[in-house]
Amino acid sequence: MPDNNHESLDQATSASRMFGRRTFLRGSAGVGLGIAVGAPLLAACGGGASPKPSGSTSPGASATPAGEPIKIGGLFHLTGVGAIWGPLQQQPATLAVEEINASGGVLGRPLTLISEDDETDPDVSVQKGTKLALEEEVEAIFGLVYSSTRSAVAANVADRYKTPYFYPTYNEGGVCGRYFVNLGALPNQQLDFFIPYLMERFGKKFYFVGQDYVWPRESIKYCEKLITEQGGTMAGSEFVAFGTTDWGPILGRIKAAAPDVYFPFIGGDDLISNLRQFFDFGLNKDIGLASTLLDESFIPVLPEDVRGGIPCAASYFMAIDSPENKDFLARFKARFGDDAIVTNIGEGTYDSIYLWKAAIEKAGKLDKEAMIDALPDVSFVAPQGEISIEKGSNHARLHQLIAETKADGSFTVLEDFGLVDPISNCAI
């Protein structure tokens, strides 16, 4: 597994076997594996006008796309340890494609999404990504969550085959490439405002636990830097293997260290088991809990009596009170049901497709190189607010928010810090 060095695009990835265990799956995938979503599904799209990216030349809403479909690829964790996240990216991607087709397509042509399941396995990610790039000849690839799968596709598909890859998930940074476009929040975007907030609310003594791979390690390192700079202390930090179920020894050490804040960087059902035991031990009575990972998909799984009052930081929450977000959620729920949820990684997937469309139309032609060159010159009014891509790194300027969980499983937005530039620690 990667340790404390930033991953680069020329780094070979062979960590697939660490994802062999079963995980729980929640939510409908929306479309089947390997099935194209496009013009035939227009009638399924909810009513209302679709959003329009700025800096683009999108066709009018009355235009009907015609001609050969333009293919884009979706890589999603639909099985394996990351299966909870796959549908949360696939559904927004599906909606974006259907909306774009309903409003005239891309350069007047219909758009088709070809979805593949990477099984949360970096080797499979490369296999399926290669299939999308070479066999399907897609114009771009979207999706994935785990850093290992991202780096595998960035190096062995996007860079190798010059196929643009849009990654919509919060991450540790340090990965740049001409064909890699990052829509996920970086540590500075998530944590520069969040750590001071936690210090003021709970105190200056922190304890971190992370899974043993690059995102938790780099994120916790960044947290330690911020905490030290602002006069705080590290009560402890440790890293655990995927699939940890007995958190008793770690929770015992946390209790003994008596931190003001417990901040886990743990994903999937491991996070749920960790938090359940954290609450069972009664540690929440004396220790503040914080997260950049808890979202609308996790909170309803926690016991109702402990769900409320947890501060979280992300670029998107369903609770954002804006016309753009309300309209987006109305369309999303009309398509996928009243109980359907959108998390920050799903909103990022949706945004990625619209930014790609804006860049294509800015370029005025279907050309991968021209699209990449045009990306810094376009923006998109996303559900979180207007976003854009930074020239020189291909990383997104994103809105950053602090929200608090509620007992009903939803969030209340506490602070909106507006658009934050990325510090990617790399360049193209």
C-alpha cells in the first residue's frame, strides 16, 4: 500500500488484492453494468430546464440531438469494498447525460454513458478503463473513489492512451497530469477552515485513526501541520488495516489519551463499525467527533440517538439552500425516487460531465486535446455553486462548507466559505 509519499502518474499500481472482503451495498445502481445510457432514456429524465455551463456554446433546449452518439465512460465501484459509493456516482452521471441529451446534446449530437464496474480493484480499474479507452473509444472517463484505483487509471489509462479522466472524489492531492482532471476537494480545501472551527468548538487536542493507505496518511499529516501551526496538540494517530472489526484496543487508547476531538479517516462499513463502537464505549460524552467523510449515505446507518451534532466538512451537502441545488435535487428525486441521496462525490461526478461538455463546446469541436486546453476557460454553475478548473494543475476551485448532522439523517449547513483554490502540490 502507498505510504507517505505522493503518488505520481508513472507509479505502477498493483494493490488490487487488498480489496477482497465483502462490504454492504446500499442504493440502486440506476443502470446495469456495461450498459449504455443515452438518448433512449430521455423520457425518464425529470422535468425542468437543465443547468447551463458558463463559457460554453450549448444548444438551445428545443434542439434535438442527432447523428452518431458521443461516448463517455463511467468507472464505478459497484462491487467490492467500495460498493456503497458506486451507485452514488453512477446515478448523478446518468442524470447529467439524460439532461444534456434533453437540452440538445453536445455539439448537437446525443451523449451516451457506458458504465463499467471496477470491483474496487486497481487492476480491474485499469482493465475496464483500457476497454473504455481503446475498444469503446470514449471521449472521457468519469468516476472512482479509492486513491489506488484513481492512480492506476490516471497512470495506466489516461496518461498512456491520452484519454481525459475526471476524478470527482476528495483526495490527498499530489497527482497531476495533462489528462487527469481533479474535481475532488483537496486537504487545504477541506481542512484549512475546518480545523480552526473544531479547535474553537471542542478544544485543541486531536486524535486521528486512519486506514493504512495514502489518503488518510497524507490528510492526517496535513491536519497535524495545521494543528501545530495554530497551537494545538496531537494526542495520537494510528493506522489500521481494511476490514478491522474490533476497535476496542484503539478506543481504549483514545479514552486514555483524553483528546478534545476524535477525527477518523476511515471509509466504508469500517467507519460504521468504528463509530458504532465509539458510541457504545460512551466516548462521545467527553470527546467531540468530526469528519470529512460522513455524508448523507452514512448518517442514516448510525443509531438515531447519536446521529445529531457531528460537524462535517465537504464541498457539497444536500442541505445547501440555493435555487440551483433545490432544482437539482428536484430533478434527481424525480428520476431516482424521493429517498434518493446525493453526496459530494456524486455531485462532483455530475459537475465533471457538465464541465467536460462546456470545454468541448468552448473548443467548438470533438477533440480531446482541444477540450483539455479549453477547460481553464469555462465554468459551471453546479449545485454547490459556480466552479472552475485551475490552469496548470487541472484541479477544481470548489466551494467549501461546514455542516452538522441531524437526528433524521440530514444536515444543516453552518458555514459556507465560498470558492477555495486548490493546493495540489503538483503541476502538469
